[in-house]
Amino acid sequence: KSGYPVHPELKGDPFRETVDLCKKNGMRVVAYVPLNHPFMDASSKDPRYAEWSKKFADGTPMTTEHYGFAKYFEGCLNSPVREVIRTLVREVLTEYPVDVMYFDGPYQGMNNAKEFCHCKYCEAAYQKRFGKAVPTKPDDVEYIEWMANEVIIGFLREIREMIRTTRDVPVLFND
């Protein structure tokens, strides 16, 4: 329901089935939710991926490999994928009786994690915050701190606050 892509081979609701079986057998459930892991296959024709991906200064989408498999677009947390991920988290939180939520990420790139994103969303957000374009210099401390603290850590705070105000469950984060 969130708009987060579902693998084409998955049918029905395997997570619901798993949660129901675990609960029926007295087990607790930890929901693993990757936050902005590479999932957008670079060979896909899904038009959303172009909107959601990190961009080099020339507008080329950044790609990465995840554990040596296919090429994936790197997602940008300033793009609409941020709301899609929030909606996915809310869906898991409200639709499934999970006992713990475990978040992997959020990542703002993998192979290109140190590259500055020049997508239209980062450019607009950076312009609003600092009154200038995203820098091109690879060691700009202001950009690095903004991305780490306001964008990435800010996203984690949003997720945690949503959980606290929706259905407070224990939360674990990786990264």
C-alpha cells in the first residue's frame, strides 16, 4: 500500500502469514525494515526511480552494487522516496502486530555515499537552508554536516517520533 516496490514473485501477503504463524505459536516478531537500501534496479523502467535517485552534478543518477548483485540506483532521502519509506514504516507499525522494529540504515548512498547529491530535491533543500547551491567541492564541511545531521539523523528522528506517537514499540537501528 505504501508505494514501496514489491518483488514481482511475491504473491499475497507473506509478511502477514509469517506474523500470524509466529503469534499463533507464541513467538515474538521483529520487523526488519531497510531504510533507503539499494532496491531500485537500474535496468527498471519505473519512472519513480529517476525521481528518487541521487544525482551527480551533471544530472546522471548514481548507481551502486549491493553485495555484488545487480546495479541499483542510490536513493536520495530528500526525494519523494522519503515519504514512501515513512508510509511503509507506518504500514508495518499499524497493520502488523510486530514486537520490535529493526531499521537498517538509513543510507544516503552506498558506493557513492561520499558524493554530494545534486538532485532537484537536494538543491532546493540546500538552497532553502543555506541560500546557495549544493557545493561541488568534495570536502565541504557545511554540506557534509547538513546531510549527516539534518537529513539523515533528522529522518531517524522523524521515524522514531512517528513510532512513539503511533504505537510505541522498541526500536533498533543499524548504521
